[in-house]
Amino acid sequence: MDNLSGLAAFVRAAETLSFVAAGRDLGLSASAVGKSIARLEKHLGVRLFHRTTRQISLTDEGMTFFVRCRSALQEIEDAEAELSKANGTPRGRLKISLPTIGYRLLLPVIPQFRHAYPEIDLEFDFSDRLVDVINEGFDAVIRSGPLSDSTLTAKPLCPYRFIVCASPAYFVQYGALGDARDLANHVCLRFKYPSSGKLQEWLLNGVSVLQGRSASVRSQQLVFNNTEAVLSAALQGLGIAYVPDFVAREPLAEGKLLPVLESASTRQGMFQILWATNRHMVPRLRVFIDFLGQHLHRE
């Protein structure tokens, strides 16, 4: 092959399943991407994509070639990053996966990171699904919960806790809470995990008060599978929410939400960043991890 541009266009098109999106990322037109891939297919003697007027998808041969090419291009990027040590300037692309709600945690510190490392390109994938770090081409993922994959290395980033809160207008209309038992007289805004369909438990004083047959409280409920929707419903006075503190930080500071049962809220969590154990730690990922460890909000 004449150069790597055809491979880069192919890999980006395979990742986005769009010639338009691949071209936008690479600074090319969709037509240029399509022609580059057509030349690659002619060189290889195989069809890499199924094409329709509306979409593209990888053929079996294309998927096999994609996995190998993405790995090869990543190795080249890593080699370039190693050379960047000579002038002390980390550069290259980082692809990071986070929970959907993770933008509230991360985005406040990203401007400072971009100012410190302008030659590092960031691609964030906000999703609550369990991603395959290696096979999906992620440099790292940020998650909470226990580490279950032995092929990944984890570093704690910042703790968080769950709080019970509602709007002032809600408490004016429905009355205050004395203890967890009073939840029976209130509307509770419940979060349902999209992946499992299970309702999130509310842990107060170390006891699950709103989950399962053994729950100590029965209440009226509104159920959502999105944390932002839970927060919005609480702000509109529809009920009492149980959310991570970083999600409600701003409305709490502004008095739009009021915390209750603070001494009873015992559920704690920890965000971690995880990356493939068997991959060399390139400078751009190292500085990203170190930066988050130093700058993510801690209380």
C-alpha cells in the first residue's frame, strides 16, 4: 500500500459506520473516504463493506481486517507517542468510555486538561453498557463498582455518595421527612438499571429500604431508567430522589434541592479508571490518568 491513509480511513469508517462521520473526523470529504476505501478493496481483492443508500456495514472479511488494522494503527500511534517524550509533549488520540451520567463528573475539568495538553485529542463515549475495552479500541474506561476483569488495571479516581433530596416546593406541599419510615407517605423517584431492569435500592443506615420483598417501606413511585430524568423530576417537585452527590451538586448549592436524611445515607461509591494491563502505558494516557486523579472533585 502506498501509505497509511487508506487504512486510517477504513478503520474510522468501520468505527463510525459512516463515510461522512469518518471524513469529518479525518478532515476529508465523504467522497474521498469512499474512494480511499474502494482503492483499498481493489488492492486486497475483497469487499470490506456492505453498502446501501442509507448505511454501511462490515462484511465478514471487513470485520477480520478491521480488528487487525485497528491494533496495528494503535501500535503506530503508541510508537509516535513514545517519540513525543523527546520534546515532553504528549500527543495523539484518547478514546474513553464513561457512564452516561459521567459527563457531570468529567466535563468541568476538561477545559483545564485541554489547556494543559492541547495536542491530545479526546473522544468520549457515554454509555451505561459494559464495553469491551480492548476489542472496541478504548484506551480506558471510567466506571464505578468492583473490578471483575483480570485483564484490566484500575486506579481509584474519586469517591461519591448517594443523597436523598427533593425540591423545597415538594416539601411545602407534602411535608418533611423525620426518618426513613416517612418515605411511605411520599412519592419516591426510582431509577431502573437499563441493562438489568432492576430498581436501584435505597440504602439508609446500611439497610435497603425501598428494594425487594424485604424492603421496610412501601411508597408511591415514579420509575425512570435515566438519572437525568430522576433529577429533572425532583427539580419539578414530582417526588424525592436518591442520586449521587455529584449529580445534584449544583441544584443543592443553589437551593433548588434540599437534602434530607443525611445522617442515614450510608451508600458510598468510587469511580475508577481502567485500562488494558498488557498494553504499554503511553504518555497521553498517563497524563490523563494523573490529571483526573488530581482534579476530579472530592468532598
